[in-house]
Amino acid sequence: MNPVASNLQIDSARLWGTIHETAKFGATPKGGVRRLTLGPEDKQVRDWFRRECEAAGLEVHVDALGSMFGLRKGRDMSKPPIGLGSHLDTQPTGGKFDGVLGTLAALEVVRTLNDAGIETEIPICIANWTNEEGSRFAPAMMASAAYVGDFTTDDILSRKDAEGVTVAEALDAIGYRGDRPVGFQKFSGFVELHIEQGPILEAEGKTIGVVDSGQGVLWYDGKITGFESHAGTTPMPLRRDALATLSEIVLAMETTARQYGPKAVGTIGEAVIANPSRNVIPGEIAFTVDCRSADAAIMDALDAGLRAAIKEISARRKVDVKLDLVWRKPPTHFDPKLVNAVEEAAKKLGFPHRRITSGAGHDACNLNTKIPAAMVFVPCKDGVSHNELEDATQADCSAGANVLMHTVLALAGVAS
């Protein structure tokens, strides 16, 4: 690598400025961001991102699901580009860094290469993937899942939010249903920078997480059907209480996950009582389950343990429990060559680092099923994410962006 490229550093102040500039789109009173995918605030940040990409000389295209791609040409345009980026949508009470850091760091990498007059051997392409969060439309990581063929474009376009608005209608409403088919943009590899969304790096004093794997995910929709009856007149032994049943299922899920700790987690994050009333024993409850592990065998054990517990609880309590598996994402094992490139960049730049497993799902996890992918993590304060209190330091964000840039340079090559 030439000396200029070897010693290159991103503009830390400029990256920090863009993070806070984009945080204005959907800013919340508590300092967070509410930017639901394909809503008006998402349009604002997308329009900003398009303008900045074009100002940096990128050729911007949008696919049929609204994912945005900015191509920086390389000397050899016969080869697919190295991809980098993340997403710009947030949770309903999200923060300034989740997803946004990776997308804006990708833009900063391009700006830095432009400022230094560096041409790469193969092209670079920065990406903003649609609906990574899954907070408005299901599934999460929607666009990248369609990119690798897990869903068809038409299937995703027909998905509805809680108000009955389809993805297609939402895309049209903000003008981001692109003219390129999903999958048009090819990649030779993809690297995603992200905050860790967990406490490990901060607790261990590490600046960089070299992500070598990602947890698999099991999502379930459940329904408990007991019998509604009077809270004052129904004796305890004769009750078919849906809520009491759910309480046992919650504890059974916790017990099952703890058996495999720290290599597994299990969460029941939603529960809705049908027709609730203070003096009526709940007769019907809908609930969700989220189980995760980086070990496929443990995922199978979690599934078996949860189903066995539900079978016993429902029989004893004389209620009906249906549990439908609605999504199974296998564990991710990132491409060794790209993981090593991330690690070498961290070493070269002198940052304390460690190998780490991603507890959360990311677009790079989907992409890794079809193309080589890897991730770079930086710490976030107290491991908090999906919360308005989400925070990270300027120094750590800049370190992550520099590792991203030098990883990309190693993969894309510097034209002589």
C-alpha cells in the first residue's frame, strides 16, 4: 500500500458532525431518534444521504425495496465492488448511533479517499439497507433478506404495518421505490461497522470488536386460549387462566435459556390480553418469543425445551397453547478472510481489540449467506441500545471508521 493510504485517517470531526446532523431527522425530546422506516423522517434522512453521496461523486441507485447504493468507481470496473454501510432507520425510541454510524462512516471513508486523491483497484459501494430494524414492517433486516433470496420482492412489498399500509404504499409515499431490481448491485464482499449494542467491549476496555459470528434467531408467535370467567366467583382450582399460564411459560423460557448460558438468551417481549377487564380472568393472550444462540444445536435445544414446557403447562392448566415458529435465522459465521482483514486493520492502527459474537442481527449477517461479509464493533455506553439513552464516544466512532477504511483498502486495493 502506498504511504499516503497506509497512514490515512478519517476526519473525526466531520464524521461526528454528520452523526449529529442526521440525528435532527426524527429527534426526540430525550435526545434519541424516532425514524421509522419509510416514514417522513426516513425520507428526510434519505434525501440528505442521496445529496451527500452525489456531492462525493458517487453514482446513486435505488432498488425496488428502497435500498440505496452509492458507487465509487475503481480502476478495474470489471470486478464487483467492496460494499460497506448499514441502515438509517431507527426503533420508535432509538438512538443516534444504531445503524447510522455504519452508514455515515461508509460515507466518511469515501470522503476521506476523495480528499487524499486515492483510487482503489476495484470499486467501492456504500449502502443504506431498507427496514433493518423491523419496528414498522416485519421481518427485520427485510431488504438484505430479499437481496439474498430469503423472500421475494413481491412478498416484501405486500407486507403491512400496524395501520395496514403496505411496504409498496410506503415506498411510493416517500418516492423511494427504485427502478432497479433487488440484487442488481453485486458485491465481492461487504463490511459493516456498528455499535456493539452490548456491554462487553466497554467492560473489557477494548476499542474494536472483530465480529467473527452472529447469533441465530428463533421468533415465535404464541396464543393461549383459556376461559374467561368471573374473578370473584370462580374457585382457584377451576380456573383456566391464560395470564397465569403465560407467567409459567415466561419463567420456563428463562429457565431453558439459563441452562445454556452464556451461549443462549430467551425473551418474551410482547403479550396482549384480549378484552382485558379488572374482574375477569383472562381467557385469551397473544404473545411473542425471541430465542438466540450462536450454536445451532443449542437453538434446537431451546426449541425443544420451550415446546416441552408448554406441553406440560397447558395440559396441567387445561388451556390450549399454540406456538408457531415464524422466523428461523441460522447462526452466522463470517468469512475468515474478511474477519482477518478487520483484525489486521485493528492491529495496524494499534487499537485494543478482541474477537466477538454479535448478539443482535444485522444486514451483514444476511449478506454473509451469499457473499463474504464481516463486521466491526465499537463500544456503546453501558451496552445500551434501542433506547434514547444510546451513546458512544467520538473517539470510538472514529476508531471504528478508521478500521473500516483500512479493511476496505486492504480488500479493494490501492491503484498504483
